[in-house]
Amino acid sequence: MLFKHQQHLQKQRAAIAHRMKKLAAKEAEITKKTNALKEKIKKRYEDMKRVLDEDLRITLTQLDTELEATEKLVEDRVEYCYLLTQELDQELANISAQMEKDTQEVHMKTLKLTDPDLIKIDEFKNAQLLSITINLQLIIRSQIPVTQKLFQSYAADVVLDADTAHPKLIISSNGDSATYTDTWQDVPETPSRFDTTLNVISEQGFNKGCQYWEVDVSEKTYWELGLTYPSIPRTGREEVCWLGRGRDSWCVEYFNGDYTAWHDGVQYELPLLAGRQFTRIGVFCSIPGGLVCFIGADTMTPLHCFCTGTFTDTLYQAVCTGHDNGGTNWKSLKICDASRSAPVL
């Protein structure tokens, strides 16, 4: 019996080692494809005039941002496999006649979680990007920058759901803006309403394809915006009710000149953006690629990109107006027509 259990653990260890190799291969495959795409685009740009130099930089930066997020996800899952391998080694070393609870289910769950096939790149989006760069030679001026034109093609109609809004938020009649007020409004109590965080989410969610939306944040000193699963907690004082503080949501936060990205309670400082102000912030999400990207839409500047591999539920757009911030933050957050982005400066 002891020997059989030892054999079982050794098989599990071998399976995880094989999974780590497949994850490394997946990372190499994605890197190779991304680099190949970059090279094809660069060759097209070499035939263009100086006016396209900045557009080339924007396009490659966006691809690098997406690749960095994907590589981080692969590295995190390789580390997870490595830690589990150490646990198995320890269990093999300490094995005795009195065997512990069978760990097969835990190990199988780990193998399923770290399946490289769950980590994807958006092949269709990348093919579209390459196609647009080829056509740029005919319509250069009207297509600059490429990233903006591509994202505009995914523009979504976002309507904020007043039934989810915190009672200190005023939602416009057509659902295109959210405004903070000191007055606690007399609104119906619903299970979907946020009661401690100044959040509101969209009426409609999406679970396929790509979507892009923009929010006017001009004259704001404090805001958060991003995407969330419907499972985000709506009540209570726990931090997971805030955007990005739990596994249910992703966001970028702006507070008094500083930008921070959040997901699963992990804070990502963005020091290179300190002091920069944007009129509009764009959010691009690719379900096929498992990506959530935040962009300073004025200049199509990538702010941060998350790669989750595979989304597990319907996604909803979400905004947080922030409090009055000492009387400096009364301006509304307004949903923009993302198909007509702000002029690139």
C-alpha cells in the first residue's frame, strides 16, 4: 500500500513537471508569434514617411504591453507548479504507513488550472492589426494611429445601471454619466446596489469577442474604472467591494496625480505616468486573448495591461466616481462615444 502511494505521488510529480515544460513552450510560442507580428509590421512601416514613426511606436508598445501581461501569467503558473512540486517532494520524503488523505483531487485541480491551452493570444485581433498596417500605405492620414482605429472598431455602447449605483451617485437619465453628491438619495434597496463603495456597473455585460469603451475623466482628481464580474460583493466594509481589490474585477485608479492598477488585491504602481493627465481613459477587453488593457485615449498611451488567460464569467463595465476629495472632485464621469475618440495630441 505504501509503495502504491509512493508511485502515485511520483506520477503526479512527473505530470506537473511535464505541465511546466508545456507552459514554457506556450510562452515561447506566444513570444515567437508576437515577435513575428512585430517584424511584419516593422517592414511595412519602413516604407512609410516620418509621419508614421510615432504610430509604429504606439503599435509596438501595445503589443509589448499585452505580451508582458501574458508572460507574467505564464510565469506565475510555472511558479505555482514549482511550489506544488516541492510539496510533493516533501510528502515523498515523509511518507509513512499512516498515509494522509489522498491528494489526487488537489493535484488534478492544479493540472486543470495550469493547462497551457487556457492561456491564449487573440490571433484574430492580431491578424486584423497586420491587415490594417498593410492598407495604411493607401490611407495613411485617415488611419493614424492604427491602435486607435482598431479599438474604435470594437466600440461598445455602455449604459450605466442606476439600480447598482451607490446612493450617493446620481446617474443620468440615459445612463451615460455618474456624479458624486454628498446627499444620500432615496433609492430602492436592491441586492445589486453598492452600499459602501461609490461604484456603478453597466446594464449589459459581454462574454465574447472584444469591446472598447472610453470615459471622460477631465477635471477629476479621483476616479476608478475597469471591468468586473457580476459576483463582485456589493455590501459590507471589506476591501473586496472596491474595484480591483478582489479576483472579480480589474481597474485603474487615479488619485491626485498618481495612477495605480489593481487586480486581486495586488497594487501595481505606474510611476512613469505620475503627473500626466488625460481627458479620456479607454478600456479594451479581448475575451479570446484574456486581456484587459487601459489606455490614455488622448495619445493612445498604454497605462497597464492584465492577462487573465481565460475569463470565467460575463464582464460588466464599472466606474467609481470617488468622493469630493476636498472639494476638487465634483465633476461627473461621462461615458464617451468610443467610435469617435479624442484627437491624438
